[in-house]
Amino acid sequence: NIEKHYSEHYSTIVFCRLLKHSASDSADKNGVKNRLKKFIIRRPSMKTLQEKGLIKDRVFGCHLSSLCEREGTTVPKFVRICVDAVEKRGLEADGIYRVSGNLATIQKLRFLVDEEEDLDLEHSQWEDVHVVTGALKMFFRELPEPLFPFRFFQPFVEAIKIKEPKQKVQAVKKLIQQLPKPNHDTMKLLFSHLHKVLAFSRKNLMSTQGIGIVFGPTLMWPELDAGNMAVNMVYQNQIVEFILTESQEIFNLDGK
């Protein structure tokens, strides 16, 4: 009985200590949570840090309109630099825009673009044209709002469903004319460039369909992914293919 009494007494003491430690741990955790919450509330916003010059304005992940406004242009400088580089040395490259460049090198290029104002794509480390095309695709994929703005997604889908060819061209052309100027001008430059890529299709083995598959989901996506992703992808590809095929009429490329 004495052993049983001491055993029960010892168990009670251990249990009480465990409760005490548990309460202490819980208090510590709550304290950490509260301090973390206060830090998060007090921390300055990204905009504030940028205004104070503590964080440099980025290129990748920046809204197209904000980037163009900051640069004083209607087409981002990085897009122009990439397009020029590809047209100088890569239009005949096998699988241009379809073949992936080295991701680590693309990320290095991205970092330099975000950190430095001037970029020399003639440097030997960027000699692989697939790195340049990969970085350009990444730039468009990381836009907070795609090149085809969210509010235009469904109107473009409805336009591409039109059966009569001339009506379809006019419907798509009208939508493109309604785009914000940075979107319109960047789109015009890009599709003019892709039209040149297509002109070398026998050597680079890139078809209209191939370019549509690559750039459809890169240039446009719905704001809310509530629909059927597979169906949306079909429309995305078709829209890019159609604009590419009719780019001279849609953008008046002959008279630019």
C-alpha cells in the first residue's frame, strides 16, 4: 500500500509538471505568434521600400503598364532587347521558342535584368538563343496580368468562335484596338517578330500551331480558373494562331 501511495503521488507530481510545462510552452508559442503578428503588421509595404530606394524596381513580375510608365515607353525595353537578339542570330534555330534553354542561366539573366539597368545580350554567356527566348517567355508568364488583360479573355474567346473569316478578323482586330497602349504595342511587336519566326519555318521547324501551343498559355489566361482548363487552352492556342496568321491585317504591319 505504501508503494502504491508513493507511486500515485509521484505520478501526480509528474502530471502536474507536464501540465505546467505544457502551459509554459503554449504561452511561449502564443508569445512568438503575437510578436510575429506585430512584426508583419509593422513591416513596410513593397511600395514603401521601393519609394525609399531600399528595394529596386523589378522588371520581371511588374505590371506591364507600370513598367512602361517607369521606362517612358509603350514596349518594355527587355522585350525589345530580346526580340532584337533573336532576330539577329536565332530565327533559324531548330525549335526556336519550343526548345527550353538552361533554366539556371535563364534565372541568372532574370536576376541581372532586375538588378541592372543595361543588358548586353551580345555577351558570350548569353550566346544560346534558347536562353534568350526562355527569358522572354518567362517575362510574359510572370506578368501579374497577362498581355491579353483578364477582362478581354472571354471577348477574345467569343471572337474566335465566329465562323465567317472576315467577321472574325474584324472582331479580333477591334478587340486589339481597344487594348491599353502598352498591351497593344507590345503585342504588335511580338506578333510581328513571331511572323518573322514563321517565315523561317523550314529551317526552325516551327509551325503556326507550334507557336500557338507555346504562346497561347504564355500570353493569356483567365483571372479565375473556374472553367475547364483543357477547353481554355484550346481557345488560347487558337487565338494566338489566328492573330499570327492574320497579323498583317490585324496590326497593319505593311504600313507600320
